[in-house]
Amino acid sequence: MSHLGVIDTGVLIGFTIEQDQHHENCKDYIIDGGHREVILPPTADSEFSNIEQRIRKSLSSEVSEHRQKVQRVVNDDPLDRSGLRFIRDGLLDSDDSERAYSFLYKFYSRLIKERVQIYVQEIISKLSNIETEVWVDWSQQYGGWKTHVRVWSKGTGQYPSIESNLLICEGDDPDICLEAHHISTLSPTEPTKIATANRRHFIDAVPGEPESREDNIERVTDLKEVIDLSAPLKQTP
Amino acid sequence: MTSSDYGEPEFLCFEVVRSVHDVANRDLPKTEFNKQCYLVYKELQEEGLETGLPVYWYEHGIMVDLDELLNDFIAFKDKRWDSGRRGKNAVIVDDWEADQFDIEQSIADRISLKASEVARRFEHTFDTSVVKDRTYKKYGNSFVQALNEARYYIEDLNDIDRINQEDYVADVGVSYSDFVDDTDTNTVELPEDVEGIESDVIEFLDRLVETYPTDTYDKMEPQFRQWESISRQFAMNHMFSQLGNFTNEFWIRFSRGELRIEHNENISPLKVRRWRMKRDDEIEALEEEIRKYRKVLLENREPTAELSAVGDSFSQSVRDTYLEFREGDR
């Protein structure tokens, strides 16, 4: 049944920066999720503007710093598997590449599996492509997220009694919830749902609280349903 | 008309112009004036004579800061040389004479001697880049030298592009034709050795990465790394016109935000403080250029599957980083 879909920042990040099944799930909901329209609340919009660049910049610069280190340090050419292992296990540093460490590690592991020998210049080119592609907006191939998502510009309301009854309390999440509630009240003829990538705050039962976050939101606000667009939990290797 | 304010540095400038005119018997373009003064100043310094010439490194290499001196004895006249080149020719104003400078005779003699020596060294050189290169080689650090050489090479590449220049997908105002008068942009014919050009540029960039002195230029290192990252991709994708323009932008901002601040002698502390205060503006302007050129790159480069190949792991890192920033902002 057609509804108004309000999304949070995490869903937009999934659609524009991520590149896995979670990206697909977010994309599927935004483009074809059975809604009449997808709306981004003002707080989520401002969080996204702020944080999107920071995420890309920090991951990209870690990759380029690592690449530049390889350029400075690695002399053997071409490299064999043990040379690649040296880079992966000796040169790649989880202190320097704090956030990029895991995918850079995977990058080298694949090379070790697939290649008997490789020129350093080829590794440098590959890393250069990775550090650049961190900046790609993956929603562009679908026309860009702004062609599918409307940024809410019709103001927000004050709902002190709802706010005091909401269990959700972390950071900007209560504001996003209240803005979604406000959007819902302005469209009385159709149901409004909130689609979130953050199940910990919007869906799960938190120990010590009387009901699950999801039940609480559906009971206390005008929102009809909380849609789960979270990524599956990280597998520990 | 002697004044005690016209001292050693002024006399040095005076003698350089006089020597080139009288001893080497030729004109002195402004760029070369700067470099010859610097060579005279440095060589005398190495020989134990300090003349206090105010100098700083900038876009086109070393500059004499005439604003820090009494400079009415010198003028730069517009000139068009036989070669067709236009520029500014250094001349001594009216009838200024050596005895109008207030300096000890023995010091004056040493300055005159050195100025003549340097003038003779470049007597038959009419290409100012030769003198400029000499100052880079002798007194520039290896990074600045490498960047100077890279710029010479990259400047010549503006005509070479994989993409028909008017077809660049970009923001308004970022197309190549904005930067040049020549809008004759029918199908671009790439020279056969375009792979060779790519490889040359990559080699220059490799050298720049190797020689970047992090301790010296620490303030604009993040901007350097981003410039290098995007430039490498321009080369890999044969987008050479963008490379030239972008390099120029970087060089100008970097000269203002790092070079003149780190490498200056005998400049007033007030002026250097003003340069330092403007540094953040330069960084912000360069970040804006970086954003612009990155956009042009992303819209025109050949996509690869390199990131997709590690897409799952990368996406988890994105989520972790998002969480980290969110918690950190609370």
C-alpha cells in the first residue's frame, strides 16, 4: 500500500557511498519501495551534508597515504607473492590506516591469491583508482539521490509530550523521529513510515526499557511503521 | 643627496642592473633581475658578507622584495624584445650614481665585483629560465626543484587531451575553454606517444611524493596530497589540459601558503605575520579548487572495478566511520 517514506541519514549514506548488499537494499527502497514519495527530514539533511564529505575524505586520504608510503619504501620490482605479503603484513599499518585497514588488507589478499607477480606501478595505479572511487556518488547512475528524495522544507513542529514519551534518545535521532512525526501529521490521508539503517536506536529492544524502540515509536508518534533497512551485523572473522 | 637609508641591499640591486647593462651590455628582464640579485646576495653571504637583501620564494622562484627597500632608484619599463617577448626591463632611474649610496668603500667594491662576475656569467644567456633554474638547483630544496621541472613539462601539455575539450562534463565555469582564448576544439588528435606522456607525468608525481618535506611544509600537506592524487588520475586518464590548469592553481596557493612563509630572509616580521594570517584563506581557496577539479575528474574518468572488488569490506568501513563520527560529535 502506498505510503510516505521518511529516511534517515544512514539510508542515504548506504545509497550514495556504500557498495554492497546494504547499498542495494537502500537503493531498492528509495527507488522502488512501494511509497509515493521519499522524504529526508531537515536534521538528516544537515547531518548528511556535514558527514558525507568527512567520511569520503578520511577514507580516501588513508588510502593515498598508504599508496605514497608504498611508493617511497618499496624498491623490488616486480613483486612476487612474498613481496605482496610484506606490504600487507609489514607495511600496511592499522595505526596509520585506521579506518581503511580492513579493505586494504582484503585488496592485498586478493592480489596474493590471483597474481604470481606484479609491478609496483600497477599496484600504485590500482590504489589510485581505489582512493578516487571512494569519492564516487553511486546514486548518480540512477539520476542522483535528489531526483528520488525530497528534502523536507516545510518546517517542523514542537511536540513536548511526544518527546518526553519517546525512548529514543541518542544524538540527533529523537529530532529525526519528531520531524518524521510532523511530516506524518501533515499528510493525514496516507500512512507515513520511517525507514532506518539504524536498528539499534530505532528498532531493537534495549535492556531496561519497557518496550522495543520500534513499538515505542509506533505507539507514541503518528508514524505507521518503522522499516528496517539496516545492514546485517558485522561478521567477526 | 646621500642618505644613510640607501645601504647595502639597495646598492646590490643597483649594481646588478648597472653590471648587466654596462658590463654584459644587455637588457635585464625583471625575472632575471630577481634571480641575479639573489645569486649575488647568496654568494656574498657564503663568502662572509651579509648584505641583508629582502628575498622570498614565490610562484616564479626567488623574488626580491623591493617594497622592503628604498627603491626609487630603479624602475621596470615595459619592453618588447626582438624575439617578440614582452616583459619589464630593469633600468636605473635618471642619474643615480654609486656615490649616492651610504656604504663602506670596501663593501661596495665587493658587491660591485660580485655583481659583475654574475652578470658576465649570464652575458650570453637570453633565456631567463636558465638563471631561474640555476637558483633552484643551488638553493631550492629537492621538492621545489622537482615541482619547477614538472611545471615546465606540464605547461606544454595543454593541447593534448583525450576528451574533446568542449565536451568536458563539468560545472559551469570549469570547462577548458574558460581558460584559453582558442576555442578551436574539433576532434582532438592525440600524439602517438600519449602513453609516454602519461608515464612522464607519473614519474614527476612520484618524485614529488618522494621529495615532499613534511616537516617544512606541514600546513598544506593535506592539500598537496589531494592535488597529487587527482593529478595522477588526470594523467592516467589522459586529461592533460585539466592537469595544467590544476597544477597552476596549486602552485600559486602553495607559494602563498607555504613557500614565502618558510623561505624568506630580511623581510619585516609584520609582513611575514600578515602572510601567516592569510594562510587559512589560501588553504580554503585551494580546497575549493580541489573540489572543482575532483568533480571534473569523477565525471570524465574511465571507471574501474577496483573499489567494487573490495566493496563489502569497504562498505563496512564506511558504516563504522559514520558511527565513529556520529558518536564523536555528541
